[in-house]
Amino acid sequence: MREIFEAELKQIGDDLVAMSRRVEHAIGAAGEALLRQDLALAESVIADDLAIDALERDLDERCVLLLAQQQPVATDLRVVVSALRMSATLERMGDLARHVAQVARARYPHPAIDPALTGVFTEMNDAARRVAQRTTQVLTSHDLTEAEGIERDDDLLDSLHEETFRVLLGGTWTGTPQQTVDVTLLGRYYERFGDHAVSVARRIVFLVTGDFASETRTR
């Protein structure tokens, strides 16, 4: 019976990694669609989000079954409950990538980003891609160094998010009202993407160290 339970736990871990890989692809593709006005790529990100949703539903169902049938305690319980929380977080990260792609699609064939902010959003997308890559690595290896890297990249995303407001409110902004709305929303999507990655990283730190003090930060 213990062997079956451990096999189920391993499968849950594998599915979290699979979700994270899909999120990693989604945010990279969404950013590329946004910066290059690539309609086909934007639509593929939007469609592929359904697969992330399906993975979350399947994983959550199996976690609930494990809780009901095996009644895990101590570390095992912590693993299953953390998996439930992390699957929801990864699903939300996928949604945020989809939101970025939806803005790109809505503005096609015109750019959603004014040239004054192209550099900032290029940096934001690069940071978000690193965050997603590190999240997959943390889920795969439980490497606490990678978890620290997620925190650093999230700090950069926060700083770049603030930079978008400095440009918008600095007195030299000449973008249209629609571009102003798009910049505000896109900056928030990327900033939240980083926050959710930090949540995953801190849950992994908790699983490895048992340190509640390092657990989740989302706003």
C-alpha cells in the first residue's frame, strides 16, 4: 500500500512539473506575440491554456482522492496539500500568460506597446521567462538556490512594473488612452506572474526545510 501511495505522490510531482513546463512555454510565447504582433502565436497561447486547466483539474482530483483514501499525516500531508496549492498557482500563472496573449490578439495588427515602453516590456518578458524556467527547475530538483533566483527576478519585475508608471505619469507620455490601459494591465499581469512564482518557490522551500517563515507572498 505504501508503494502505491509513493507512486501517486511521484505522479503528482511529475504533473506539477508538466504544468510548469506548459506555463514556461506560454509566457515566452505570449511575450513574443506581444512584442512582434504575432497573431497566430497569441491564439496558440490562448488555446493551449485549456491544457493547463485540464492538468490542474486532474491533479486536484487525485490529491483529493489521496487525502480521502490514504489519510496522510505529517510530511506526506504537507506534500499533498502543498501540491493542491501549487497547482492552483501554476494554473493562475497560465491564465496571466493567456491575458498577455489576449492583449496582443486584441491589438493586432497594431502594437499594444508604445515604442517608449518597448524596452521595458522586453525586459519584463525576459525576467518572466527566467522566473518560469526557474519554477520548473525548483519543482524538478527542489534546488533552494533556484528558489532564491525566483525571488531576485520577481524583484526585477516589481521594479520594471514601477517603471511603467514612471513613464505613464512622467509628463512626456503620448500614448493613446487604449495604450495607457494596455500598459497598465500588462504591467500588472507580469508583476503578478512573478508573485505567483514566488509562492511556488516558497512552498518548495517549506517542503524542504519546514520553515513557515519563508512561505508564500502574493498580493
